[in-house]
Amino acid sequence: VRGLAFSRDGKILVSASVDKSVRYWDWAEQKEVKKLTDHTAEVNCIKFSPDGKTLASAGWDRVVILWDSETGKRLHTLEGHKE
């Protein structure tokens, strides 16, 4: 695990993982509820937007992916990092 973020309501914990995934965890039940696998390298950091509607993940694949935080749908990919 490289990074963690709680949802605004504190019910969901999201992790950035070395296995190239973003995982959603139900904090009360202590179980995985969703796994996002669009990164092609380790995911290093994760952050919810202030309104909680969007989740951003960044990794060694040099992209930032913006997700719909509720559905896990990929909204946009930001590319261009050289280093």
C-alpha cells in the first residue's frame, strides 16, 4: 500500500497499491468492495475531491486517473509527465 484516503463520510477507505490497483474497503465491515485496475504500474497516491464525487489516483505509469468515486467509472486520464 502506497497511499490511503477516506471518503467524506468515513465509511470507505481507498488504497493505492503496488499491484497496480485502487481498492475500496468498507471500513465497518473490513472487507474489499471494489477494485479498479486501469493503471499499468504501481499506484502511489490517492485523493478524493473536496466534494467527494471524484477520486484521483497517480502512479509510476506517469498518469493521473480521475474516477467517479461512487461507480468507479474512469472519467479522464491526465498524461504528460516525463519523469
